[in-house]
Amino acid sequence: FYFDADLFEQQRQSWCHPYHLIAFETCTVALPFFAGMRPYESVAFQFSHHVMHADGRIEHRSQALLAQPGVFPNFAVVRALRDALGQDKGSSFRWAAHENTILVHVRKQLMSEEFAQQGLVPADRDALVAFIDELTTGGPRDMIDLNKLALKAYFHPQTPGRTSIKKVLPAVMASSQFVQRKYEQPIYGVEIPSLNFRQGFAWVQRDARTGELRDPYDRLKTLAAEMLGDAANDLLDAPEDVEIAEGGAAAMAYARLQFEDITPEERQRIEQALLRYCELDTIAMVMILEAWLEWGRQG
């Protein structure tokens, strides 16, 4: 594989600890979930947030899931993210443009006359808009796009030529002895605090027969089954791009929580699966960044 350590180190000079790694789960549908929304307006119902400290400590610090039926979640999710990031001025990270796009969209909703006429605009609108302006493109705390860095600095035959996090993580894991040694131990949820994995989980696992590394994202299929039941098989076994299918699983689960007549126990099970589902993306960002930091130090 190829890693441009010089370019990575050049980019890293502008970063500030602690590092905040953020991922959203969203839904965009033709038939709006809430009154006053237009077709294909985005609903941001969830985020996950990991923190990397200067001394190497990792923690799954915060998350939000707002899936109560009939409750518009966008502004509350942004407010929770603002509270989570407000403890310091560390650099924040995303993978690709999605989180930036969603925040810009929520900003438009906050400033919308239609939302104002329906009484949906919160009293702290100006503070939320200021936070979004700080975190999005051009802002003083503009989220750093690790996907862009992968496009320029990391090439591995296993990807092949793609920079989706679901392609990059298995390739990085196969290449990084540091990541393998660290995460083959059942430390996640114990030494590394997690809000959803509590009993010690090893992210690096090998096939018992071949000894080959298992793709950590295979766990998404298990979580999708927990969220969607039998419908998960149709979604994940479809001939379309598996990344799109897996991304749609969270949106379908959110729709279930909005519209289906399900028991409190079933609702809790789906919500817990959603929380673990989203956490995968931010711990994936952590492992990739840890490998890149190690390679950058090696030069």
C-alpha cells in the first residue's frame, strides 16, 4: 500500500487536540415525516461522537438518538452536538461531505419562514446557527474531511481505488500492526469507554478456519437484522451497492420507530441497535486515524 506520510504530517500540523470524530444517521424521503416539511428534506435523528486525546486515550464520549414518534429531531440533535463539542476547541472530523451537508440543510430550516410560521423554530435559533456556521465549510472549526485525506494520501489494492470508510477500514486494519495488536484485545467497552459496548469487545477478529481478518463492518448485518427483522435480508442481499443498502438500514429503522405499532421492548431493541450501528462509524474513524498517525510518525 502507499501512504503519503509527508502530506499527512503537513495536514496534521493545523489540528488541535482533542480530536472529535463525528458521524450522523439521517433520513431523506419523498413523503415527509413531519408537517411543514417538503419532499426529500433531510431528517437528522442521530449522531455518534468519539474523542481522541493527545496522550492517545480514546473514549466514546457522547451520542444522540431522537426517534420519538411525531417529534421533529433536527434542532435537538444539533443542540446536543453543540453541547458535546462545547467543552474545548479541539479539531472535529467527518468522513466525506454528509455531515457538512446535513448541518447546512438544518441551518436553512432554522432560518425558514415556513418553519417559523408553524412555531418550529426554537428560541435558541441564533445560537444554533452560530454553531453550525462555526462547524461547517469556511467556519473557524470547519470539520476536517478524512475522506479527502484518504483520496490524496492512502492507496491500497484492497479498496480498490475507493475511499468509502467501509472500504478503507478493512484495508487499514490489514496493513496496520498497531491497530491489529491493539484491537485484537477485548478492550473496547472496558479500557476504551463506550456508551453501547459494555463487556469488552475485540474489533480485530480472524476467521477460525483461514486465519484471515474479518471485516468489522460485517457486524452491520447483525445490527440491521436486529433493527429490521426479516426485511434486513431483502435490503442487505440486494444486488445494489452494499454501502447504500447498509446506509438505508438506519433510515428504515427510524421509519419503523415513527410509524409501526411496536411494543416498548421492540422499540428499545431497535434503538439500542441503532446506537451501536452509528457508533461503528466513529470507532472506524478512530482506528483509521490511529494507523495514519503511527505511519506519519514513522515517516
